[in-house]
Amino acid sequence: MNLETKYGLLFRDWTMVLKDAVQVSLLAGEKYNFGTGVAVRSAAVSGVELVLGVSGEGEVELEEGIHSIRPHDLFLIEKGQSTFLVNRGSTPLVCYIIQCHRVRLTQELAPTEDPWDKQHDGDDQELEQSNFVALQHAAVEDVKKIVEAFQHTDLHDPMWCHLLFQQWICTVVEHIRREAESEVHSKQPDQAVQRTIDYLDEHYDEPVTVQQLAQMANVSRKWYTVRFREITNQNPSDYITELRMKRAKELLNLTGDSVYEIARKVGYEDEHYFSRRFKQKVGRSPRLYLHNRRYLGTTMTAPELLYTLGMTPIAAQAPFCEFPHYLKESFKQVRKWERSHVLNLEEIRRMKPDLIIASAWQDSMNYEQLNRIATTVLLPERSNWREELRDLGELLGKSKQALQVISNFDEGLYQAREQLQTLIPGETIVYIRLTREGITLYGEQSSRGSMLYRELDLNMPKASLFSGEGTLVAVEHLAEIQPDHILLQMEDGVDARLHLYNHPMWDRLLAVQNHQVYVLSNTEWYNFSFSPLATQYAIHEMLDLLKRKRLIRRMT
């Protein structure tokens, strides 16, 4: 029974005016047609009908479906609905039927007007769904008085009947209100339990018992434990412990705090008891956990950066199904991980990492899911590997090691720069990658170009082609700038003859004529300029190639 409808709130926006009240008694198998009495054919309701079950059992057949009716069940049937009342039982079915009009409490409508006639005449709009409520015996007695008054002329006082009707409607509204409040109150304990769960998420470090949580939810401890388990799939004690252990792992991973300090921060006064609980839940003591952490980096360069700081990751991306030579020996036990554009969270979960190093530029959308697997840190996007390494060193308490790696690299860079000035003084050089898309030429605004032309101080051909970070070019463009040396990195599976060697302009390049095109190892140069290990390897290989070329010159 929905009394707050499209018309607004009952008694505030609209009311009902009583028209008639009758008692209907049906024998077994009989059918009552609203508007015409017992019949086979149905007629549409002409106003609003309230049908109240008195005794027996039957069915109310509506266009939307069939509903059972029993004593004290009340149905509201809107105008326009074709309706039957049927006795499906073996005993008489007795019902009271009250006919009334719905009236708006506005000046525009006369007291006897039905707003349905005024607003929806001939309109085939969807009707309100008919519902029912189960009324108390006292409410049924009130309707009985109304029906008896209509049945006996000497008792029929229109004013008195109307007052009885309005009193009964008030009883129905109050009954519905209490039922609604009861439904809300029945949900309140669950909401209270959820509030305690939210409380624990923020106050896991404070001493708390299950009894205290139950009191906060204003329910019994037994009921609280049952509902808590249904909501979280854990009992309260295990849930609290898991929260504390998760936070303890975060602190172990991300701070230099002592085990004693971490124990206090997650709610344990006794360091030894904390260590025992940690080992029970994690499988390792806090100190052993720190010593044997399982690291996972989600970017291509994170594993190399971790390794330079003395931490071997549990997995690393291998773009060509193999690790580069400079990592093969060190990464013997590292899982090869071919990451696609969509992060495979289930695969990461199976790896069981303790700390996930992710990047804000590619993993921010998956942060919450990653953090549920293990402690996850989103590192900011940086313009070069030195800044990334400093961030990582600060995160892992390895800042000194990070600075030492950078210092060693810069010292080697200085020595390489001195050798290059001797090997190819004044000569120009370009770095190109041959992929399925074509030939990409790198200028000094790119990471690779910056390493060559700024940090190694090599000579760049003077051409507008070098203005971009990485530009697709044709062999004709290379012929325009005529570099003295070409560093050529080719993607696996790409036919160099098709793109380069068979091109009529290729043999016209000075670098080709002078045999100064150096084919680079694709895997080893993949992270050139993006990590210290790859860049060091690339620089050494470039120096070896140029030295061999110089030696050949001398011999000839």
C-alpha cells in the first residue's frame, strides 16, 4: 500500500472521499467482478477500491498478476485496472470493499473531482503497482462499522460514515509508518556493525575488544560476531590482526622504524608478542621479512633500478622473452614477466610480492587493487632515471646507495666522453631505431638523444629533423643530413633489407660508404638512457665498436 504517490503525501496533498462500502461473500469457485458483482467478464475499476479480507482465502486477479488475499490483507486498486476477486478455497471468502475518489487538496479541484479523470483521461500511462498491508483486528472492526452503516438505512449518517472512514485511513497510514520504521530499525544494527568496521580501519592501533565493539553497535556480542563474519568473512579478532599486520608490513617497507616502534604503532605494547603474531600471519618474523622482501616493479626500468640498489625483484619484464646480457646471470631466479597494456592483477597476486613499486603515470587507476595485494607505492613521473633512482632510494631507505650509483655512473660517463672526443673528433653521429612503423630518428629533446648529444657531448647533424623527441623519417632524410656515423638498433623480426638496404638512397649515405653503420643489439639497447645499467652497457658497446673501426682504419 503506497500512500505517498505521484499525487504527493496523503492528507497533505490529497485525500480520499468515501463513496460506498459493501461486504462481498463468495462461495468456493465464485468470482467477483468489480463494478458488476459476480460475473465471468471483468470490468475496469471506476475509482479507487480498497479491498479488505475478512475471512476465508482467495485471490485478487490484477492485470499485473495474481495475489493471494487472507484475513486482514488490504489491497488498493487504482482506477482503470481490470480486477477479479476469486474464492479458490473450500470455505466462503468474505471481503469488505470500499469505493472512494482520490481528491487533491487544492483550490483548482472541487471536493468530489477525481484527479485521475482530470489529468489522465484517455491516457495509457503506467499505473501504480498495487500493494497490500496486513492490518490489525481493530482496523478490520472499523471497516465493519462503515459497511454496516451503509447496509442499514437507519444507521447511514453520511457525516458519521465519512468520519469513520477518515479515522480508519489514519489507522492504515499509522500502521504503514510503523512498518516502515520497523524495517529501517531492522537494518540499523547492520549499519552499526559497518560503522564499527569503519572505526577499526582508522583505530586499529588502539586497544579494543569484541565486547566493546558490540557495545558500540548496541547489540549482543554473539549477534555482533555473527554479523561481522557475514559482512567481512572473518571474525573480529582476525580482522583486527590482519589490519595491524598489513600496516606493520607497510611500516617495515616504507620506514626505517625499529620493530619495537612498529609494534607500538600498530597496537602492540610487547614487541615479542607482536613478532610472534607477525610470524603466525606472515610466515616470517619481522626481521626476516625485511631481509627477504619480495619486490615487484611494474615498469620496464624498475627491476634494473631495484637491482642497482642491491635488491633483486621477483619478476621483471622481458620484452623479447630474454633478459639483456648484463642481467642474465643476476636474474637467473627472476621470473620473466610479459606485461600487456592491461595489468594482470591475478598474475601479480600469484607472485605474492611484499612491496610493489608502481608508477603514477601508468598504474594510478589500479592502485587500490594493487595495494590490496601488497604494499604499493606510486612513484611520480620523472624526466630521467637519476630522479627515479633518488625517489626509489628515499622510499627504501637506500638514499646513500642511490647517490653512489649516480656518482659512479657520472664518473664513467666523464671517462667515456673523453674517449669519444678522441675516437670521433668533430664527426657527426645519429641514433636510429628500425621498427615495424619505420625509421625513428632521435633528437636531443628525446631521452636517447639527450644522452648522446648533451651528456656524451657527441656532434649532432644540423638539421630541423632533430627538433622532435622521436621522428619517423625516410632514407632520403638521412641522405639530406649525411651523418658520419649511424647507430642502428633494429627491432626483432623487422626486415632491414626492405626498409633500408634495398633502398636506392642507402648506398649513397657517407656512413654506409665508409662502413660506419653500427648495428646494435636490440635487447641490450632497449633501456638505453632509461636505466644506468642499460646505458652503461650501451656506452661500452659503442666505444668498442668505434675503437674497432679506428683500428681497422689504421690497418688499412
